[in-house]
Amino acid sequence: MVALDRITASFHLRSRLNASPPLLHATGLHFVRNEDTVFGPLDVEVQAGQALLLRGDNGAGKTTLLRVLAGLLHGEAGDVHIEGRPSDHRQRSAHMAYLGHLPALKGDLSVVENLEFLCGLHGQRGDRGIDAALALVGMAGYEDHLARQLSAGQKKRIGLARIWLAPVPLWLLDEPYANLDLGGIELVNQLVRLHLDEGGAAIVTTHGAYAAPPVRTRELVLERRT
């Protein structure tokens, strides 16, 4: 595995001033499914260099909230601002990378082919290569393996490699520790820590089974509607 302290970054966010607007500021978010309110109205804010931990029981709306923020779902109401500017789903996709429960890998493509495909769709950091990303997440040597041959934990590591390659400041991580061993959990913590050190931000969901990343963290608890 490549040592994290040897990876350099080039985000312009390094020079962000404390007086700058939040990286993400959402107000009045409200989501309804089958005429039942899932959450809201809800305000969400995360600054550059900060992690926001979303806690709550299963069914509380954590995944739904991330998908609304990413523009994958449309809520009943609410506004999302990126760096102080109103945003639509296209603008959000240029600033956010979403890691969900499903691996988003094509089973009959190799690991490298999957990452090349995803980078072609969503872009790639100019200072980071696929081989280095795979080494970083402990998947060097699996370049030619088909995605369907991988375990759930290995697929999660490929997803983390994709997040690492994404040229965006905000990570949306939905239960990123799931299916990972202790080494994988520490890997997530290290990646989040380094991303924040570079001026990025992360919103991380958990139902309480795992500890929060050991970084500057705020917490938002969602309660399940009855």
C-alpha cells in the first residue's frame, strides 16, 4: 500500500479563507415518499476541511439525504448552495463524488477497465493515476481481475479508489465502513483525513456501528419517522 504521507495534492481549496462561504449549504430540504415525510425541513452545512457525520437508525433517511444532496433524487422543497452559489444537479456532480451501498461496477469488466470507464464518465484528478490509486487502497495485483470475482470488501476498496481519483472537493460516503475489515476501516479514516487536510470535505453516514473518522467532525442525527 502506498504511504498516504507521500501523496501530494493540488486542490485550490488549500488557500480557502475562513471567511469563505461553506462548501455546501442546504436549507429547507424536505423529502416525501408515498405521501410520508422521510425527513425535513432540514438544513445541512459543511465547510472545507470538515467532515459531517450523519447518524440515525436504518430507515431514518440518511441514504435518501445523500442522494438528494447529490442530485440523484428530487425533494419536495429545499435549496442547495455550493460555495455560496445556487446549484442544480449538474453543478453538484462537478463538486461531489458519491459512494453508495452498491459498488457501481460492471461485473464483466476488469478492475482497471471499470475505473477507466468511471473516470471517463466523471473525470479524474490530473495528479493521480489508476495504478497508484489501486496500490493506495490495497488492490495492487488485481488490475486484471473481473469485478464479479471480487469480494464485497474488495469491491468497496475499488469504490474508494474511484473516490480518491475524483476531481471534486466534496465526498458523500454512505456507510463507507460496511464490508471492510479493520484494515479497511483504517483506510477509510486515512483517506478522509488526507482529503480534509487538502481542503476537501466529506459527509459520512453511519447507523452507529462504527466510529467516526478521527478528524474535525460535526454531527447531524436523523430520527426515523413513525
